[in-house]
Amino acid sequence: MVGILGANSLSGGGYEIDNSLRFNLPDAAALRKTFSGSPTATQKCTFSFWTKLANPSVTTSKTIFSAIKSGSSEDRFNFHGINNGIHGGFELAFNNGNDGTMYIGTGGNTLVRFRDSSAWYHFIIAIDSTQGTASNRVKVYVNGVLNEVESRIDGGAITTDVVLTEDYTLGFLTAGAHSIGENVESAGSEAYDGYLADFNFIDGTQNAHTDFGEVDDNGVWIPKAYTGTYGNYGFFLEFKQTGTGTDASGMGADTSGNDNHFAPVNLAALDVMPDTPTNNWCTYNPLDLGQSLSGATFSQGNLSVTTTTAFEDQVGSTFSLDSGKWYWETKIQSNQNRESIGAILVGTGLTGGAARVQYYSRNGAITLLNSSIATGATYGNNDIISVTLDLDNNVAKFFKNNALQGTVNSLTAGTWVPAYFDNSNGVGALAVTGNFGQDGTFAGAETAGDNADANGFGNFKYAVPSGFYSLCTKNLAEFG
């Protein structure tokens, strides 16, 4: 197995994160709360959260957390859009930037850009504006590594090392509106796109990064349960509940003991996901396109793909497989009789010359290297295509609505990537939603079948064939 970053350990033996919350950009999803009363402090706080990015090619700013400072000014942090050539940079802005706008860097005027949608990132933002040494006022750790905080970039250049104004009163600790997943200044604006997990906010202290994570025996930064206090405005969001209310049963439930619950907006129970830093799941990969990033649109946490009429090639996934037995499902949502579902052999190219095994919608052909192996039924809108990929015996099987359509017995030994192929050649837009085990509803298009694999992982429409497993890193650690 190659290329799987993060969350690749066996079950047991450490702190486990069970759930994340998916923020789908087109939905303008958010969690909102208006704080009242007094915080524990006004100048010290710490955030700790994990995130898995959705489509990094989207050039708009994507806000993770924001809070009203006064009037229409806010404190916030977000992944920045395309302004000033800083697409993918992590931005912190205080008082709409009037008291400091910063990006994180690695020294030498090098901005850190976040483009990997296959792995989970851990961010810790520890703030104490009372610090006399300017560089100590804002500390940002990514996967346990302290990053430099650098001033606004104009025209691609770092101007100065200005950081937060001394003794600044934080909007994060000001009574008023607070939002996760949007810019609080304008409801629904700068919507987030991706997954969030294990979201801690500490009111009153600038915590050490080791309060939230640690390095394992393999040198990998892993999550650690926070055991300290939270302060008056503090909260801990585990995303274990699926309700839509602003209470302990809601998606925005606070389990810190403070009952600082957030109200879900444009979120549904299906957005509570098992994809987490301790068990990472396969998705489609926006950075693994056979043609170009302009040829496809990704949504629902990279599980849904819509290709344009100009697109003709494949979209790979984030997992590469060279052993084990694997199962996944794909729902056809917009069909021009030009799709195919299957897998591609790594190292054989990204276009028509690649080694591919696939099942075509328009004629039911099941092919290997463009040679016909079998013929199944044609398929179209609302059909669900399932694949079993047995890389211990080099066999692939294809199913339409749970009925076997054909078998390929002679796969080339090597590393394979699950893929969706668009063969439209300009005849119309196509759309599919994949389920590698993390969303049996296909983003709300189906009633979940509640079928898990033998390890208890996955939520599939149909029963998982005996001996096959869903595509998550706990299974990969055992069988891959």
C-alpha cells in the first residue's frame, strides 16, 4: 500500500475520534451561537481542531471559525482564496485585519499552502495578546509543528513580521455572534468545504500543543484527549449527535460540560461522518484527474463528482491498493450513457493508455485494457454499481443493483486506484456519488442499507460480500 497519510493505525490502544462533521460548500452549512455573559478572559484562548479538506482547487476563501468583534468587524481564521497569489494559505484576521492579518509560514518568506485532500491536518491556535514578546502572542501548530506567523502578503511578498496588537481584546471572547463554517459578518459567506473533527475551544489560557496531541512510536502526530478546563466560553464539539436542535442531542452539541451548544444550519444527520483523524476514509481525489482540475466539480466532501461536457477522462481516489479485498459502491445521478466505473493501475499513465478495468454504462461492456471480458446490463440514473476488488487473487467483479454482471480474472499484479471514468466526449454533463463505506445515503439520495463489513466498518446499501472490506485506514492497516 502506498500514499495513505494519517489515521492508518489498527483499532485500539489510544485516543479514538469517532465522528466528524461534513461541511458541503454548495449548502453553505454552518454552526452558529450567540454568546452572552462574561468570558473567563478577554485576551487568552486556544483552538484545537482537525480538518480534512474538500476540493482545494476552489479559489474562494473558506472560513473555519469567526466571531463578531464589534459592529460588522470580526476575528476569524480561514483558508484563503486566490487574492494576492496566496491560494491555499491559512489566514488569521483580527478586527477585520485592522489589528493584524497573518498567514503561517516556514521561514524564509515561504508561505505554507494546504492542498492535500487525502489526509487530516491538526491545527492548534494559541493566543495571548498580553505577551510582551510579539512572536509569542499567536502560536500556530500544524500536526504538532510550530509555524512562523507572518504579516499580510501583498503582491506575493511578506511585508513585515507584524503580529497581533499587544493587549488586544479578542472577538473570539466577546459576547455576540460566533460561527463555525462561515464568515459571521455575512451569513452563508465564505462557506467552509471539508470535514471538521474534535473541535476544542479553551477560554482563558494559551495552551501547549502537547495538551491536544502527541508523537507516536512511528514519529506520527496523533490526537490526544484534552483533560484541562474550558473556561466560560469554552466548548468541545465531538459531532456524535445527529439532531438539528441547539441542545445536547444536536450536531453542534458541546460536551465540555458548559452546554455551549451551537445551532446547525443547512446540515443534516447524514453529514455526521465516520471519517476521522483516527480512521481516514477513501474519497475521490481532486488532485488526481486525468485531464485537468477545470474538468470536474467536487462536492459532499469529495464523494460526489460532476464532470462537464468538455471532460473526458478519469477521476481517481485517494487510496492506492496493492493487496487485500475491497468493496465500494457508486450511485449514478446524471447519466448520458457514457460513464464507466472501475479502477486504474498506478504507473501506467492517466489517460487512455492506462491499464484500466471498467464497467460501461452505455453497452454493459466489462473491459480490461480496452479488451472486452464480459457483457452485463446497461445502467443509468439511480442505478448503484458495486465493485469487489480482490488483489490477493487479482479478480474484479461488477454488480448492478446488487446483481453480478461480470468477472475479470486476470488483473495485472500491482497497485490499483478505485476510479470513475467519464467517456462523455462532449455529449453532456455526468454526475456520480461514491460510497467507500462512509455514507450509505449517497449524500441523501438513498435510504441507508446499514450494511457493515466483517470488521464493523462501513455503511453500505447492499451487504458486503464475505471477506471484503470497506476503504478505511483501519482496514488498510490490517489487510492492505
